[in-house]
Amino acid sequence: MLVAIALAIAMVGAWAFIRTRLPAMVAKSSDPSSSAPPASVPAYQRPRPTSPNPDAAAWFLKAHRKLRDGVTTEGWGDLENASKADPSFAAPFVLMLTFTGWDNPRAAFQSAYALRDGLDERDRGVVRVFEMVYGVAPDFAIAEQRARDLEASYPRDAELLLVEAQARARDPTDDDPQAYADAN
């Protein structure tokens, strides 16, 4: 019951955070003078990470689609299947960190961190954000700054708003995520 309540609170905080940040992100990415890299595309248009194990790759793609569509319980199950099919496939662990509700985000971080060399630049950036949340010396201000820097590098990637929201949701000093979302 407490897990369901905590999940509901985290999802409301993430929704409020994204609701206020997404319009500014879209406006910034449509500005022709923006210094965004030309490769910056929406998350759903990014090349998907692959695994030498076709089953792991298929589970990962299904999971990503389901999580994006809000079918979270099934998506998490598919991520678990992808990580079991290929334990050296880092991308499922990055999604476990990005989307709310994963049972053991610290274990997902540890796996993603250990496998980070197999990630693209954007996903390594996600791991760097969570390094300041779940690493040896947590620093939520640095995590937030890293998330914002990553968003600036990939301005059309809405998943990165979830990364920042997840990092903020783990900050024990943030008593009012709604006030933060309204202010930003």
C-alpha cells in the first residue's frame, strides 16, 4: 500500500514537473538560432540500442514502447526480461532509471554504471545524472545541473525531463516538487 502511495506521489510530481518544463523545451528546440546539435531528435526517433541477443533487443523495444505509452507494469516486466536475456545489455538499466516505479533503482544504477561503456553519449549522460543520486557521494544539486545540461544537449528528447524529475524525486530535501515545477 505504501509503495502504491509513493508511486502515485512520484508520478504526480513528475507530471507536474514535465507539464511546466515541456513547453519551454519545445519552444527552445524550435528556435533556429538554438545551438542544439543537429543530431538532436525526439526520444522516439533515436536509434535504439541493440544487443547481440535478438531476444534481449526485442524485449527492450517492447518495453520502451510500453513505458512510453504508459503501460508501465508490462514495460517493467519486459525490461526485466531484456536484462535477463542479455545481462551485458546496458540500455534496459538506463530505462529502469528513467521511468518511475522501478523496485530497485539503486541496483539498476549499479548495473548501468558498470556497463556504461556500452552506451551512447546521451545514455552515458543519464548514468552521470544518477551517479549523483545513487553514487558514493550523492549531490542532488549536481544531479539537477547535469540533467539540465543533458536536456540542453538534446532539446527535443522529452525522456530527459523524466530523468531530471526522477533525480529530483529522490532528493530528500525537496519537500514540495509541485512548487518547484511551478517555479521552473
